[in-house]
Amino acid sequence: MAGRVVLVGGGPGDQDLITVRGAAEVAKADVVLYDRLAPNPIELARPDCELIDVGKIPRGEFTPQEQINALLIQRALTGKHVVRLKGGDPYVFGRGGEEALACMEAGIPFDVVPGITSALASAATGGVPVTHRGLTQGFTVVSGHVPPGDPRSDLDWAALARTGTTLVILMGVLNLPHICHALLEAGMDADTPALTVERASHPDQRVLRGTVSTIAEACADANVQPPATTVIGRVGELDLSGQS
């Protein structure tokens, strides 16, 4: 009998921000495939659980997605309860859809446990809401892993500059100068507030504030490294980081 695969969103990184259901699935798993942005599975899994690191390092070592899919199916075909533990939410730039399709094609039953995406958690831990009455009526989440104008990009950055929504950029550290330039070229006000949140929810989280015309240089000067999220929009006028 085939086992089962559960795609679990582990949240933005803090061990306490995985959902109750997500933690329960990891606790009963026979196998956990995890990435570098997921909560530490050692603290959640059974001592006899097989832990497989399939993390991807930006511009560094990575496990091909096809290999991850194959591992999920191979372990499930032996009757095991397999958890794919990811950072954030499986279906928000997490390739969870690809893994779900692979399970379907192989006839493997699967479930999805949503997680708190860093697109929202980064803004919140950085001290801003992505929506706020009187400032913006929506938000747009995009990937910045390829720059504007790149043949691989299908984003209309000029249109994004005109939406009036909060713009949340994931995976955009390397290309942030090009992204900000494209937004300014499209007419976005140079004084539009912006902030970048590095390692959101972790004890060493950093928040850099500026404007769309200054945030890229500020990040470069501070040597910001992934994972980091940039939030651009009027909500950046607020600082609701609270008191510890």
C-alpha cells in the first residue's frame, strides 16, 4: 500500500509560527524532506524519523526539483508517511504545486497544510501592515528572482508601478537596484516609502527603511542577504513594530 505525502507550510522561520496542524504532521512523519527556510525539523520530528535536507541556497548548492519529487514518491511508495516541510506557504513561490502534480501523476495521496507566507509575515514583523485604511486598498506579491527586462520575466513592472497597491517583493535582493529603477522609470514617486526585512521573525531580523529611490543602496551598504523581503508603498509611512 502506498503511503501519503503532506505538503506542510512551516511559516516564515520562527519555530513558534508553524501551524498546530503542520507541527502535528511533522511529529507523526516517517520521513521529512525540508529546506533551509523551514523550521528546524529536529525539534519537531520523532527521533526515528528520516530527515532529508533538500534545501536550495541562492546562487549556490541546491537539490533539483525533479529529485525532490522523486524522493517524495519513492518514500511514499514504501508505505511511509512523508512530509515535505517548507518555509512559508507551499503554494506561494514554494513549488508545492509541482510536488502536488507529481504525486497525482504517481497515484500518491497527498494533503496540503497552508503556512504563513513570508510575503505577509515579513511586513508584519517589520512593523507595517500590507493594507491600511486610507493608505492602500490592496497588495501585490511578486518574485524578484529575475530582473525587469530579462527574457525570463513575465511581470509588467510599469503596470505594477501604477497599481497604487503595496508592492511586496520576494527573492529580490540581487535585483533590487534594477527593480527600483524600473519602478521609478515607470513614474513611481521617488519618495514612496520602502523597507526591506531580512530574516523575518528570526532573532537576528534586520529592518532597513528608506524610499524606492534609496532602499536598494541601503541594502547594499548593509550587505543584506537572502531571505529578505522588500515592501514598497504608502504603508511604509507607518512603524507599528511595537514594544518588546
